[in-house]
Amino acid sequence: MLLFSQILEIPRETAALLEKPDAGLYFDWGPDSSRYLQHVDRRPMPPDPDRLLELLGLPEDQGKPEVLPGLDGVKYKQDESD
């Protein structure tokens, strides 16, 4: 069930700003103007999850599970003292 629908217009200048991958558009209700006000926000792209260990300065093999042959479980390197 649809409760509310609103058509919002985006000017060409704003649309051009949205072509960048770090740009986003949101609308806030302006009670003084009784209309929705647009805002363009730019945020840096999140880091690549594949590079997380490198960004943290950790060796690439740290934290990766080691599958033990013949067993169904996974043993983590930090649990090797067991």
C-alpha cells in the first residue's frame, strides 16, 4: 500500500554533479519554504575490502583460516596453542 508519493525535480547542473562516483543527492523538507530542498553530498569511496589487511599494515596471510586435511573444521592460526 502506497502511503505517499512526491515528484522531485533535479536541475541539469545538479545532475552533472551526480556523474562523479563519490556524489549523492538527498532531499530535506524545508518547513520555512514548504518544499523539499536538495543537497549534493560528496564522500570518498570506501576502501577496497581486498586491500584491508594492507591498509591496516598486517601481513596478507594473517587472519586467514587454515583448513586441516581430513577434518571438517577450520583451525585459525591464533588458536594453534590448543
